[in-house]
Amino acid sequence: MTRRAPAPSTPLTLETAVAIRPSARFHDLDGEFVLLSLDTACYYGLDGPGADIWRGLAAGRTLREIHAALCERYEAGASRLESDLLALIGELVRERLLDVR
């Protein structure tokens, strides 16, 4: 059984600094990202907004910059996009694909 990382000790915000873990591997397959955590030996798939978020992380963008890009591309509303972004970031932290800095 693989162990997930604990949830971040402080709530995530658009100001939270995160980074892709060195043990995370990823590949873009025609717009969908396939992620592999070497820590947990689990793999994941992200498409649509999730792929856009990962692409921003891989480019070194901040969560605020990623949120702004999502707001330009999708019509879900800024607060909904923020909550979805932070929920995904929290999940990626728990799955040991991201580190909170």
C-alpha cells in the first residue's frame, strides 16, 4: 500500500508557492498529461483545465499566474476556478507530485 503525503498544514491560497517534486515524472500526450509519482508508484492523467494547470506548473508559473490564465480561457467564474485550482493542487501535494515551498 502506498502512503499519501499529509495535507498541507496551512490552507492553500493563490500566494502559496509550490514546485514539482524531483520524483515526479510527466509527459504531454497530445494535450493530456500523464504523471507518475516515483514515491508512490502511482500514475495519473490530467486533461483540460488540469493539463493547463500542470503545464503552468512545469513552466514555473505561480498559482496566481495560473489562475489568471484559467480565467482568460474558461468561463466558469474566478472563484470557481480558484477553488478548483486549489483543490487540484492540494490533491497533487497529497499524491507526492508537488511540494509546498
